[in-house]
Amino acid sequence: HYPLRRQRQMCIRDSYYSRARNMHAAAKFISQELDGKFPTTYKDILALKGVGPYTAAAISSFAYDLPYAVVDGNVFRVLARYFGISTPIDQTAGKKEFASLAQSLLDPKQAARYNQAIMDFGATHCTPKAPKCADCALQDCCQAFRENAVGRYPIKSKKLIRKSRFFHFLVFDSDSYQFIHRRENKDIWLHLYQFPLLEHDQFIHRFEEIKGHPDWPAWIDPASIQKWSPSRPFRQELTHQQINATFFHITLNTPPNRIPSQIVEVEPKNLGKFAFPKIIDLYLKDNSLYLKLL
């Protein structure tokens, strides 16, 4: 066992993604500043941390039947096709145009019912692919159907381009302990835990290159490596990024001497107590590791 073993008991309270943090902040504000009473006006709901126009409109109409139109992907699609609108929905002008149109069509006396109806219509009938135009009651008035261009709408000005990143996680195993730390940089997965990470512009397959990487943890002596084995590749799709990852399970014959304070030593059986990104969860559940001796 290590001298001065740092056994840290970490309580993972909830997800650390930004939406969860915003929800937590909003809940505290309601509890502490509003005496536990949820706002009942669109303006006050919109002022809550993490709440945007879509969420504020949805809460306002569904909870209080207030006259605010909900504009989600389904509504964009229905309106764009029905009216034949060519303004891109991913531009500011388009968002304003669709929001104004949706509001003008809203039945102020049945806001919740109308919003639910148009959203459901887009989700189940006027679908992105293979919409049910043949038996649609609105086909005579649908501009996209008249133009035989249903698949053209809604229009986006640009296609989403995902950046590919290549992560190499180092799963050190020393005296039945592994090492993880919490992500603190302004990047993806803020405040989630991970194994020591090396990032490169492509996958590295030779272990000599891994050990020679500029970001190799200085507190790990390469001479202490007994054996190592790479995992299969893993992939996680984010909105603007594609994360490709390989995990290197590395057995050490001697423990590191000076472990940085941000590093947490944890037994593998306790890894489930920590919040990891999905791609690490996939690795932990995978049984396809194969051994490769030095």
C-alpha cells in the first residue's frame, strides 16, 4: 500500500452537464429567492438560469395555458412545408420569422392544446423522412406538397460539420488502484471524471509513441510499466464533435511516488461511484480488451 494513501470519498450528487447545473441553480433560486414558488409569467420563467424562449413558452402554455407559441424542430418543419418558407431556420432572421408566424397562428384561448397538437403533428405525421402526405388533411393547402418538394423543407443554410478528436486514455493499474481526475478545463464534459488523457490528431498505435507523448503524466515513470494492453476503438457523437477513443490498460510494478493532488486513487470496483462521460462508461462495460505484452 502507498504511504499516505489518499482514500477520497466522493459523493456524485447529480449529472455535471450544463443543463443539470442550470436546473440546480434555477431550483436554488426558486427555493431561496422565491420562497419555493415557481414563476407564473413568461417573463419570470424566462429569467430562470438555463431557460430559453422555447422552454419558457412550453412551461407557460402547458402549465398555465398562457398564449405563447412553442417552436421546436417539429413546428419549424410543419410551418416551413405548409407555407413553403425558404428562410433558413438556422439563421437569426429565420428564427425570428418562424417565431412570429407561430405566435400569429396560436389560438390564445387554447394555447396548450394548439402547441401540443402542432408538435405531435410534426412528430407523428409531418415527419422528417417519409411524411404521410398521401392521407394528410392539409395537403390541398400545403405549399411544399403543391411544389412536390416536401423533402426540401425546412431549409438550413449550412450542414453541421463535426470535428474529429482522438483520445488516448491511460488506465494505470497499480497495487489494485487506478487513477482518475475531474475535468476542469473549458471543454466538453466539464466536471466529469476521466482517466489520464493524451490527445492526438489521429490514433496512436505504437506504445513507444504513447510514452513519448508531450502530455504523458510526469508522475508516472515509464520504467515502472510491467505490461500494457490496448482496447478496441470507441466512439461518441456530440453535436459538434466526434470523439474517438482508445484505452490503454497499463500495469505498473512499482507505485508512483508523487501523485498530483488532483488525482484520485480508486479501486476498480468503486469506479461506478463517479460520473464519467458516456465513452468511458462504454469502455468500463466492455469485455473485449485483449492483452499485448511489451
